[in-house]
Amino acid sequence: GYDVTGAFIRLHNNAVQYNILPRRSMSLSELQKGYDGKNGKPTYFASAGLIYDVSSSNMFKSSYSLWAGKDATIAWATMSLNPNDINRTDWDTVLTDPKDMKSLQSWTHYFNEKYLIKAKLKEFYNKKS
């Protein structure tokens, strides 16, 4: 059958990305303090400047818990499990390899299909402008 939930997520995320729906901004410190999935808090993570709600994902409660409440942009782009690649804000200097950018675009497409965008990451967009 037709996946209504998936269709809603895609519609919502497109509306957010094209500024049809307002998009909240959140800092990296806010993300870390309030959205790590612990003590009943929702689980969010950031990638490529977008903050996703992954509370519904069992993977983010187990295998991917490393990224809960954090920015994983460089980790996803470089396929790294190194904790030193989490919460890095030197995106412009590290993400220069086309292979890494293609990997990040692929992950972003996957996340946009599966998880609601809840906010944009302030540091990512402030650095880009």
C-alpha cells in the first residue's frame, strides 16, 4: 500500500526547506542539552545544517546513539565512526572532496525521506553566509 507517513514527512520537509513552513533555529549547545534522547527527551541530530527528529528510530537508540543530540555532518560525509568527527564545525575546510559531498547528499536524501526536520543548525548557516 501507499506509505502515508512517508508522504507526510516528505511534504513537511519540502515545505520547511522551501520556507513555506517556518523553520526554527537551534544552536549546537541547545541540541546537545535538550535532545539526546535521555530521560524522556526527544532524540534529534544534525546533518548538513538540518536538525532531524529521530525519536522514532530504534537505530538511534542503539547503534547510532553516538550521534544523538549532536552534529554528525562530517561523520556521515566521511563515513566515520570516530567520535572526534562529531560536532565539528569546520565543514567548509573538511568537506572539499566530491566523494564526501556525494556521500553527505545521499545521507541527506535518506534522512529527508525518513525523519522530520525540526530546525536548522545556527552555526552551520551562520558560517555559510
